[in-house]
Amino acid sequence: MNPTSPSFTIDCDTCVMQHTDACGDCVVSFICSREPGDAIVVDLNEYRALEMLAESGLVPELRHRERSGDSGKRHHHMG
């Protein structure tokens, strides 16, 4: 997350952790109980709140890691 960007998008379709055991404990799945193909947009204040909750052990940490070669596709977007 770029601290100067107002928001970013987390899209499971671009995450290297998709279809692994990590999906079941991902904060995106935890918050949204999302449907396949859905993405979420998180603004800076929400991101900071998620970080604080994760650091406290109240929610899992953000595990999204963009796949290499996904440039130009729907992906973890900054800005």
C-alpha cells in the first residue's frame, strides 16, 4: 500500500495465494465472504484500521500478493 494513495483494490484473481490454504484465513475472505471474481477497494483509513486489528490479533493479516505478469489486468491497484 502506497501511503500517499487514497485507495487500492484487492482482487483475489491476481493474488498468488489464490486457491491455497491461505484463502480461508485471508482478511478479504474474512471481511467480505466474497464471491469468486469480486474485488474490494480499501481506502487509507480502512487499511490502517485493518493493520491495527491484525497487529492486535483480532483479524488475519492481509495476505494478498500480486502475481507477476498481471500488469494491465484487474489487480492490486494503487491510486
